[in-house]
Amino acid sequence: MQDPAGLARSLTRAGYFADEGVATAAYLALALPRPLFLEGEAGVGKTALAHALATVVGADLLRLQCYEGIDASQALYDWDFPRQLLHLRAAESAGTATGAGDADRLEHEVYSRRFLLARPLLAALETSPAVLLVDEVDRADDEFEAFLLEVLSDYTVTVPELGTVRAEVPPIVVVTSNRTREVHDALKRRCLYHWVEHPRFDREVEIVRARVPEASAALAAQVAAAVGVLRAEDLLKPPGVAETIDWTLALVALGADRLDADTATATLGAVLKYREDQLHASRLDVQKMITTAVAGG
């Protein structure tokens, strides 16, 4: 992969249809190397890019799903307390823990790498090659952002009982955000940044045909066009590419070979996940929307 176009072709073979902007950002993240910060609405393909990159470079994908209240221990490592306790009980039953020296030895044993549970961040430092996906970092709090920035600065972590763990080969890092809140500048400055847009009509049709090969070209085009029109409406949650695929799958499961007003109304739950959005869509002239969208697409 000597250029972004070559990476885009490799991503396509992995099932990800990257536009020029995404391919260039991903290429630079690999070439420099730098973490890649992807921001955009939910469902535009940010997480899918990390999966495709792992396939392209032949690396393990390690995913850290962020959420409110996540802390360093949940992202980094934890001790396997049940196994440690069993080890201590086994030592007591065998009568090997009799003196101070034995107690020190046992303590050293139970806090050895054998009983350490590596969470995604530590696993990414110990695995080569690896793609580390830090998903939806905007759901975490400021303290976790600061911790993450520290880890990504030098790709080292310290386990008090074992010492410092340093990545021999830094992982490829993809950080995603749905922008439910602003992420601090310090983290963004550490990364290459790219805003991921919804795909163009023709590219979305490509994606649907690749993910739902049993769908006809006409059905894929009609669904992609209708979703494009829905995104232009004032919805609480505009549908992403994942919803386009889900809608197509639902229609195929029903045996539909085209999208019309009746099938669209009956399957809205596959594409719109809020009651308010469904009520809004029900007031639209769905048949006219589909016809106009396909003609314009």
C-alpha cells in the first residue's frame, strides 16, 4: 500500500468502501504512525473502518468500548482474584505456606503475570501487530481522556506489581466519537482527525449490494435513496449506513423486490429507532419521496 488509493482498494476487498478522505486519513495514520480520531454521526462507518484496517494489515482487533464511569482498571488490567484465591488455598492444603519466606514467595506468585487479566489497552501494548479501537470516547469522562492521552503518548503503562510494560511495536489506534460531547483538544492534537460523512448515494448503493448481495440493484438504490431523503428531514436520529443495511435486510426477508409506500411504512422500525421520527416519517408522502429520491440519486 504505497498510497491512499492502494489502501482504499485493500479496504474495499475487506468489505469497507472508503472515500478519498477516509482512505487518506487512514493511510497517514499507518504511515506516520499516529492515532486516528474519527468523528461523525452514529452509523457512518467509523467502527467498521477499524475492523477493515485490522483485516488489511493482518492484525488482531482489540476493542475498548467506552461508557460513562469507565476507569483505568477497566481499560488496562485487573487481577484474577478467584484464581489467586484458589492458588492460595491449594498452597495451604499442600502445606507449602509455612514460613515468612513461603509467604513472600506466595505473594510473588499470586501477583505474577499468570494471574493478570489484560484489558484492551494492555493487550494492545503486548500484541503485535494490533489495531486498538477506542470506541465512543465521548461517552467517557475527562479523567479517562487524560489517562488515555498518557497511554497514547508513549505506549507504556506501569503495573506496580510487575513494572513497566512498553509496546515493542505501537498498535494502530482508531478513536471514535459520535460527538455527544466535545472531546478535549489535548487528545485530538495527539491524533490525526477526520470527520466521517454519510456516503454518497452511489457509494451507499455499493455498500448495500456488498453487505446484502441477495438484494436487487433496484431495491438497493431505492432504499439508499429513501434513506438519503430521511437524513434531510429534521429527525432526532438520522439513519446511518447500518440502518440502510438493516432496512434492506428486512425487505429481503419479506420477499420484497422493490420499496413502495406500504413496505416502507411496515418496515420503518428497521431504519428509524425513535417513535417521534417514525411519526414524522408517517406524515411524509413516502411514494413521492422514493420516486423523487431515486430520480435524483
